[in-house]
Amino acid sequence: MVTARQIGIEMTASDPDAGANTALLPTEAQSEQRFSELEARVAELQRRCADPRNVEWQKIAATIDQILSRLTDRVLQLENTCSQLRNFVAAQSQTRTTAQQDQMSQALRTVQSQISDLNSRLCNYGNAVRNIKNLAGQVGFERQERSQSSKPSGPRIVPLKAKGCTEEDLCSDWVAFWSSEMGHRPTFHRKIWELCYVPQILYNEGKLQEGKRGLGFACGAEPLPSLFAKYGVRVLATDLSPDRAEAKGWIKSGQHVAGFERIRRPEICPDASRLATIEGAYLDMNDIPPVLDGQFDFCWSICSLEHLGSIENGLTFIENSLRTLKPGGVSVHTAEFNINEGKTIVTGPTVLFQKHHFLQLAQRLRAQGFQVYDFDFDSGCGILDDLVDLPPYDETAVRSHSYAHIKLSVAGFVCTSFSFVVKKPE
């Protein structure tokens, strides 16, 4: 086996080319002590691996041997590179004039001063974020108190376009009603808007009725399956299989559902017989099985399109989801939306759709005979519409909707939730 001594480089403070940086290097005695400790550990591993009964240890030894061999090569390469760098710096030092050396020293002092200034500014970043969240929460609370004096008595038809989340929507009677149906406070949070927008569209279209069938994509632990069951809809709620790598982030954040038990909520749908009609299945949104074609009166997804790997995958999913609909069926989806044109995120774990993406898809679907809802790209004119929530985002606060969160920053892009609605021809 390769020993620790073979991968070591003697590092001392005696190198004359090291200059002031030698203070950062360990002394010869310190290096010797570290190598001795490492050799003792390697010797113990060798002793265990030498035991013929430890087959697994022998496999581990072979793997360690390969790793140390590669590490030895890398260290030797690094040593050679460092040597070349020292020679280059020494040569440059000999050829530079005193004036050039002074100029370089001044430049380094300027950079160091700028870094110090930047560091002091960043120290206040956390306070600025807290101020924004506190301000948004207080303003949102005051506006909600003024706008929601009484609970709406029941659902009603509210003509809506495909649109983004706005403060005005979150002050509306229709958001207040659907929020109360799901046991939420109608606070100024875009997730509340999404959970209310989908049932409002389906109610407008006459799909929340006894005997209808609904298909949910990437449902996680959302309350909509139970809400729809309350209105007599038979629901198939799907999610990505938990053994898929893509699902790990959702499981960690609590947005993935295991065993589909969490989607049956008696506090939303007290009728146990209706709640029992909710079925669950694992499904990849990038690969909708043909067995689901033409089986449902409506389908939906909430902020899942952006997690399918690319803009193109998300748009393709919307198109493929239409296969699952019966004639006259409705497809309702929401997604992360970059409210500005120009640069955006087109591939990766979270992509950001833009106006032209949805307009192009709408044009293609209309050419195939589908009825696509008209768009309203107005981003709102309320004070909370102009306030952009900043990371870090408290997952607990997001789930409990305890602070205002209509707009947010994703990698520096100002985003909100936006909808896309399509009807299949009769």
C-alpha cells in the first residue's frame, strides 16, 4: 500500500522565496507530528486489511490504494506548479523597478481596502433582509385586516385570465373563500394565491362537481386533493417516486409526500367516504404514461414546471398533460415566472419562465385547436407588489405563510407565480 510518507511534502518555514507567507506554513516539527499520526492510522488500517477474514477490508484497502496513488500524482503536480510559480515570482521581482514595486503595493492596498469595505457592507445584509420581511409582514397584516371584514358565504364565478400573483388578488373575496375552505389565513403569500387560483378556475369551468375526475401532478402534501374531494371529485394525486434523485430536495423541504396519506385531510373534507376516493401514484412529469390519456375532466400542477430540468421540458409537459383530458377538459398550471425580459435561467433544477415562453406555447396550442386563456402580464400596483422578498427563505415561514411573499429574488431575478390555463375542445 501507499504510505502517508509517500504522499507527504515537507513544509517548513525556511524557504527564502516564501517571504511573509511562511508564517502560514507549519514548522518542520509540526509536519513531522502530523505525518506520524497519519502513518499510525494507515498502519492500523493495514493491520486490519491483512487479516484474511476481513474480505470487506481488503476491498476497502484496494480502493484506498487507488485513491492514494492518484493523490500522490496530484500532489507531485501541485509541487511542480508551486516551484514554477516561485521561480516566476522571483524572476519578476528581479526585473521590476522600485517604482513598479511601489505601484503594485499601492494596488494591493487599494484592493484590500475595497474588500474590507465590501465585507462591512455585507455584515448588514442580514439586517436589511430582516427589515424587509418585517415591513412586508406588518404592511400585509394591516391590509388584510382592512380588506377581509367578513368570510364569503360561498364560491362564485369570478372571470380570471392567466396571470401572476398580485396584492389585489390576495385582497379578493375569492381568495378569502378558498383559503377558508382549506383552513388557511388569506395572507399575502404567492403560495396561498396558487392554492386559491386553481380551484377558482375549475369552479368557473364547472369542474368541481360530483362525479368529475381530477389529476394532480407533483402534489406533494398540498391540500387541493382533499378540497376537490369535498366537492365530489375523484382525484388521482401523483408525485415523483421517492427513490428518484430529483425527489430528494422535495423530501428534505417537506414538499414531497410519502405513501400519499398526508393528502387525505379530514379537516378539509370531513366526509370520509369522499376522502377515501383520493388515489395516489408515483409519476414522472417528463414521462406521462399513455394509460392516463383521456381519463380526466381536469388536471393541475403548482410550481412544478420549473423543476423539470429546462424551459423546454416544462412547456412540453403542459402540452403532454392535455392528453390526459377528456373533451372539454381543463388544464391549470402555475410556475416560477421571471417578470422581466432579457436573461433568465433556462436549464437546471429551477428554471424561470418568461412572457415570450408562454406566448409561444399559447400560439402553438391555439393552432392545434386548444382554447388558451388570455394573459394578463400586469405585475400589480400595490406596495407589496413592488416589494421583493430576499433569501434566505425560511421554509417554516413559507409553509405557514407568516410573512408577505408576493415577489421574490431567485438568483437575482425578480419572480412571482404565474398561471397557464388550457381547455381541450369538446
